[in-house]
Amino acid sequence: MRIEKRIAGVRAFVQAARRENRSVGLVPTMGAFHEGHLSLIRRSVADNDVTIVSIFVNPTQFGPNEDYKAYPRDLERDAVLAERQGVAVVFAPDPQEMYSPDFSTWVQVHQVSEGLCGTYRPGHFQGVATVVCKLFNIVQPDRAYFGEKDYQQLQVIRRMVRDLDLPLSIIPVPTTREADGLAMSSRNKYLTADQRRAAPRLYQALQMGADLVERGATGGRAVEAIQAELAREKLITPQYVVAVDPDNLTDRSDQVRPLVLAAAVLVGNTRLIDNVRVNGD
């Protein structure tokens, strides 16, 4: 396995793979691998002849008061885990490689980036769409893999690919969870022991809301029930709980399935997100 720091090195590798008619999968990450990342990597390795994993803590998707500097980084460990899964290349550029000092071009995806996390993290999805578009241009993969835990991000990327006619397939991969239901996230490392015990209440509340929708309740009724359940846990402070259309993320409070129940909460100072999709018959 190769670790590439330069765009030119990745492009040279991909060009050589293309000359051999080999398919290429891309797994964009910010590193600090957990089982959720590894599930994406395994899916790509299974689907493609070669897999490239990017590890880049993207500064443009962090707000001024967010955890860019504190975000966990361990390239050596991540590289070992990637190699064990059969990854061909880890692309781990420095910020200067991805953004020149006078960088001034941005990708902005409207509608699906608005509301939900977009309300609480202004500029976040512009940073995400821009860096992912750059990665797609650098690697030119056949397929790219994203976790369903970051559901709004997934829809932003899908819309960007559709609207800009980018020649690749976006492959969603189900959320990987701990035994108690907590969605795996690199930010779970920030939780204290008490906060970690409280955090699974988020998924439990979403499941309860999904059960109501399965029995015929509207999205709005499910949201109310989720909010009431979260209010029972003093260590959790909700930011939003919504019922939205699975494709365009518009409000579905007055509708029954299909819909996505999504929420963001603060557990102490740690922001956690999760969602549950409730499909139609």
C-alpha cells in the first residue's frame, strides 16, 4: 500500500490503473478510523479493483468555534488499518496541497444543504461539497462511498454529482453502531463516561419515533415523541429533531412514510447526529 501526499502521485497511480482497465473506488474520510470507516472501505474493496482512501481533516468545513484543531488525527494507525483491509493508496495531503493561499472557488449546493445541520453549521456544506468535488476530480473514481449516518451530507453529495454531471456512482453504506445503538463517530471519543452512557438515548428515541410512523403516525407526531424522550435525559440538549423527505429533505411533518427522522444533539459539548429512515410499504 502507498501513502501519497501529493495530488500528482495519486493521479499517476490512477492513470496506471486505468491503462490496465482496473476500476477505482474512493472512500473520503477525515481519519481517526472506527468500524464505520472500515465498513465503507470493505465495501469499496469488494466492489472495485483498487481502492483509494483519502484522509484529510478539511479546514473549510469547520466553523471558527468548532473542533478543527482538536479533531483526532492518527495517520500511522489509520494507514495500518487501511492496509489490512486491502486499500491500494492512502491519500493524505496537507492543507496547502488542497488549498492554495489564494484559493477562491467554492461549490455550493442549495436546498438540501439548508436546514438541519446547515442551520447550525453555516458554511459547513460548502466546505464539504468543495473538498469532495476536488477529491472526485483528483481521483476520478468509478464509485465513492459515504455513510448514511451523515444523511444530509450524503444528499448534498448526491445532488452535486447529479447537477454537475460527475461521472461516478455514489454508494451509501448503512450506519455502523455500537452494541447499545450509538452511531459510531470519531467525536464519540470526546464523551465522558457519564455522557457515553447517556448518548444511546438519541438512537433509542429515533427508533421509538420510527415505530410510531410504522404504525401510521405522521412525521410531526413522531418528532414530538422523540423530543419528549430526549427531554428525559438531562445530559442531552437537542438542537433539532425533524421528519423530512428522504430525497430532498423537505419537511414531512404532516406526512406518513416514507420519511427520515433526523436529529442533532449536544451531549456536554459534543455534537452528535443520527437518523432513522422509515420506508413506505
